[in-house]
Amino acid sequence: MHIEPGLVDGAKIGLSYVTAAAAGGYALKLAYEAARERGVLSLAGRTLATTALVFSFFEVLPHYPVGVSEVHLILGSTLFLMFGAAPAALGLAFGLLIQGLFFAPFDLPQYGMNVTTLLVPLFGVAAVARRIVAPGTPYVELKYGQALALSTTYQAGIVGWVAFWAVYGQGFASENIASVATFGGAYMLVIIVEPLVDLAVLAAAKALHGAFKGGSPLLERRLYDAA
């Protein structure tokens, strides 16, 4: 979901620095809490894993330019369920940064917009999970409807932020609105795929429960823990 170069430029791009700083600050707060709860090594290991996965999602998985942006299979809800909110947020930010530094330097001016677009919906997923997943339910026991709700939250958040940046940068011209609508329609198709990926990954994790008896420092504690 890269924001295209030139979509927001000039003085307007300054807003992206503010939103990215806010999203980054909240991610660091989550990281601090995660480090206190399970240790720095656990946080670092999970962040390394999510960074590698995010980079592969952007560079290896198919992605197509549609309307004002690109359609990617980012699997934000999958990262959240497997590794937790803080490692997922840091992995999204670092994976995007590595891609920009080494493979897409033309995207670096849009980094603030892109990282905001990725992180804020992830925080929304964490909030929704607290509401729809009962305290006594480990993530490996999630049902399709719950996975769908988490995926929809993430993808809808991304579409919403891309639409905001497009309108903020280019206004309500009919061509711009049509491009936003085209992107939104294409991106929401990801909702069909991501819940199935979530459930497949969770099923695999459940099958491997014996290998991770007592949990793993490289996985989200709630994955197996009913607390």
C-alpha cells in the first residue's frame, strides 16, 4: 500500500511526520511494556522475525499498482496474532524502512505516510482483539468470524488512511476519487484471503503446541496462553 510519490508533496507532507511520530511513539510504548513483561531478548527476537517477514511480504509476495497506491498482502493481523502488537509494529516499520533504503529509495519521502498507514490500523486490530476475544481464549482457538473481524479492521484501516492521504494531497477531483475507489475495491479483496491465512497459520501453531509447551519467547504469549 505504498503512497505514490507526488500524491502528497510540498508543505503538506509535514503532516506525515507528525502522524508517523505519534504512531512510532505509541509503538515504542508498546515495546517498552513488552520488554518489561517478557524481556528484551524476547522482544528483539520477535521483532527480527516480523521485520524479515514484512520485508518478504513487500518484496517477494505479488503486489500490483492499483489506483492511488499498490495492493499488497501484508498479513498485519497474522503478525499480531503470532508475535504480538509491539513486535508486529516494529517489524512493519523496520521492514518498510529496509525496503526503502535498499530497494525503493524513491519511497523514502513517503515513509511517514506509509508507516502511519501500516501502524495505526494494527493498533486498531489490538483494540478489536481485546473486545472480541474472550480472556480465557488463546489465539489458536479463534474462529473464522473473529479472524475476519481482525483482518477487516486492518485492511479497512489501510484503505481509510490511503484515502485520507489521497484526498489530503489531491483534493476531491473526480479522477482522484475514482482512483481511491478503485484502490479500495481492489484492496478489500485481500479480506477474502487474509482470514484464511490467519486460520491456517493458527492451525499449524496449534498442531505444534507440543513443541512449544510452556510457550516460546519468539511467539506471542497469548497464542497458547488462555490468560
